[in-house]
Amino acid sequence: MSARLDERLLPIALDARAYLVLTGAPLHQDATTPPDRAAPAAATGHPPFDHSPAARLLKRAIDGATAAAILLALSPLLAAIALAIRLDSRGPVFFRQVRVGAGGRYFRIWKFRTMVDGADALKAQIQHLNRHAANGDPRLFKVVDDPRTTRVGRFLRNHYLDELPQLFNVLRGQMSLVGPRPLILSEARHVDDWALARTKLRPGMTGLWQVLGGSAISFGEMMALDYLYVANWSLRNDLRLLLQTIPVVFRGAGAA
């Protein structure tokens, strides 16, 4: 989908595509719906944000138990990745960064380091490579074949292995297995109006953004997808998105 798409049209353009991913059923849109409607979930026919305390508690319990089991099962792989990072380049094994979570609260996300030490200081030198700025929207910063990426880091990012430490964020209750994309502070300042609803649920390791295109999706499209996820959230939809994440991981070419 074109990153130049007028944001007023994003809700209509994405509803059918994302709703099909969430529910497996086609969305029959009303052709009379104006393109500047208040929020993308208006066409889904579901009452927005019907998140019962019991369902939230069950989601949290599933997140915690699953994250713990995966960390235990993959502990040899995590150790091997840590060793490979140490041997490949100077710097820490982990990368930590402040993100905006549920309720607008800040937390530090954990990832395996995939770039050279001090990569943030080099960001200004590659601003011109930002794929989204080239399309007229610099709110997201994504660079294809980022020159700051290390040899091991490129492999990890291609297969989303750099994101495995986020399971510790899930254990701590800062993230969920499935949810809206966790935004950095510079991205979060552009979120307002109906898009603020994305903070009603914990950010996720995966979600509609990852399943439908990852870093190729523009900022406005991402906001619409996150709203649609929150408005239609259910444990069944979470399971559906987890299953649809598996082929994305095996295909590789992870987010920039």
C-alpha cells in the first residue's frame, strides 16, 4: 500500500484488509461512509473498547505463562545469540530504549543489540536514507539496509531474533505478546485524537502492523491498524495474529 495515501482515507483503505486478518471474515463497508470519519473502527460494527476485567486478566496470565515457557525453551539460543554479538562487535549485548506503553506510561524495551555501539549518535548522518521521509512523512524513521547494522545484527533483524528479549518486558507486565506497536518518544508525540486509544492495551511483540507489512507501513497506516486492533480486541484475535506471525518470521526480512 502506498505510503503517500491521504491519511483521511487510511481508515477506509485498511479496515477491510485488517479486519479480514483479525476475524477471517470480510468487512462489508458502507459506501456512503465519509472518508474523514472519526476513527477506523467505525465500520466494523463492534462496540469499541469492550475489554472486560476478566478478559484482561486472562490475557495477562496467558502472556506471562507463555513468555516464561518460551524463555525457558529458548535459553540455549538466547545464550548463543549473546555470545555471537559479543564476538562480532564491541558494545553491550542488549539494547534498551524508552518506549510508551499502556496508559502512556514509559518503560524500557529490551532487544538484542544489532547496530554498532553508539548508533544513535550516527542517526543524523543517515536521515536522508529514511524510507518514510522520502515519501513525505518523516514521523517514522526506517532505513533499508541500515549501514549501522552489524553482521550478526543483520541476521538477527532479518529473522526477528533481536526482539526475543522483549519476552522479559512481557514477563514484567510492560508488554503483551500481541498488541499495538511500542512507540519511541519521538513517534509518540505525533499521536493524538482517536489514535490515543492505542494506549488502552499494552504494546505487543507482534500485531497487525507486523503481520501486514512491518516497516513498509507508514505512520498513519500504523495508527489506523492499532486503533482497529484495540477496538476489536479479543483473545481469539490475539491467537489469530500469533499464528499469522509465524510465517512472517520464517520468511525473514524483519523490520528495519
